[in-house]
Amino acid sequence: MKQLIKLSIIALAAYVVFLFVTFPAQRAYDYFAEQLPPTIKVYGIKGTVWSGNVELLTLASQHYRNARWHFQPRSLLTGQALFQLDFDNGQSQIKGGVGVDISRNLVLKNLVLQQELIDIQALMQSPATVGGKISGRFESLVASRNKMSKAKANFVLRDVALLLPRRTEWGDFKLVVDSADVKTSIKINDQGGPLLVEGSITIDTDNQYDVSLAIAAASGASNDLIQGIGLFGRPANDGKIHLKYSGSLTELLGDNKVKATANDKPV
């Protein structure tokens, strides 16, 4: 009897795997299509959920031809379900592992990203307020809708500019994201340009964040940038304005307003 039960479980598991491997990607897309933002459009889906490609994938303003995916069965051994994506149009790209874990968190692994910041804001269905390009690599990321529990990444932001009320150039920046103990740290440094920035943002496991930045306008910066920085307070002895904020990321992403516990006080 035990042997029969064991064989039945194996047969059922094999059948589930068979359904997954052979399930048409088009039918899976039809099931989830209504849940996708209007900035994502897919044409000419071929293959199965396990492996396939599309003739044309549109993400905001970016168009990818012959975008491909392939399931990574080894990821199941770590409690994850990851797909290897390969979207590349020569100007922007998304290449690497994307999926979910057993808790339905978003998981990124060895993901190379090169995108326009305007497109990322469009995909998040938020107004485009900052322009520029982001490029870099997520070595790892585990995050839910409003919480980041693990992250390790390096990115460069180029030609960043505030778009409203009128375009104001900020320059280039480097972001280094790393999780240690119970906190995730995002270190920010300028890489040359009108806006000088140095500091970090830390987020703990309770979703409380702390912002500590020192900012200043470089020589030759526009009057708009100089006036904008001046709204944050007066410079300290080092010529920089020191900003310190803390609050709840959960509230920031929800309906409640976040209040700064300390604001524009030189350190």
C-alpha cells in the first residue's frame, strides 16, 4: 500500500511537471493580461510557459523583438521559481533571473538592467518626474510590494534631470545597495555634474528608513538648481546642506503621509 501511495505521488508530480512544461505561453498570458499595466504589450507569443519567445514586447517606450525566457528548474531547490529573461534591443536590456519565492516575494538574481528612468516610472504607473538612464546589475533582490528583505546591487545613473516644473540637470550618480544584518543600505555618490551628493539611505526589517545626505551645487550649476537646493536649508561649515530624515516606508507607499523626524539640520 505504501509503495502504491509513493508511486501515485511520483506520478502526480510528473503529471504536474508535464502540464507546466507543455502549457502554452499564449494561454498563460491571456489569463494574466488584464492584470498587467497598459504600458506592457505583447505580440506573437510562441512556446510554452517553460520556454518561449515573443515577436514583439513593448515596455513603455521600449520595443524588444524576439524577447525570450526559459525556466530554471534548479531554482526550485532553493524554494524559488526563476525564469531566465533575455530582452535586448541594443539600447535597453533586461537579462537575468526573475521570479518569485515560496512567500510570493519578487526575486531577482544576476539581473542586468539598462533602462530609461522615464520608462521605469511609466511601468510603475507613476508620473514621470525624473529623466535619465540607469544601468547596472542586481546580484540579488528579494522584495514584496512594500518591503525589501534582501538586496545586493550596483547601479550608475546618467544624465539625471528633474523634469518638473522645468528641466533641471543633476548629473551622474552611483548607487551601491547592500544588505547586512537587519538593514539594507543604499549608498549614493555623485559622479560629476551640477548636483554634488554624498550619503546613504538605510531600511531595516520593520520598514523604517533613515536618510542622511549632504548636497551642494557644483560650480556652474543652473540658478534653478541652486535655488532648489536652497529650499532645504542653509549650508554648514563645509559648504554643504546636510539632510536627515526618518520614517516608515510602509506609510510612504501607502495612503499615510510620512513626517520627517529631523530636517535640514547640519551635522
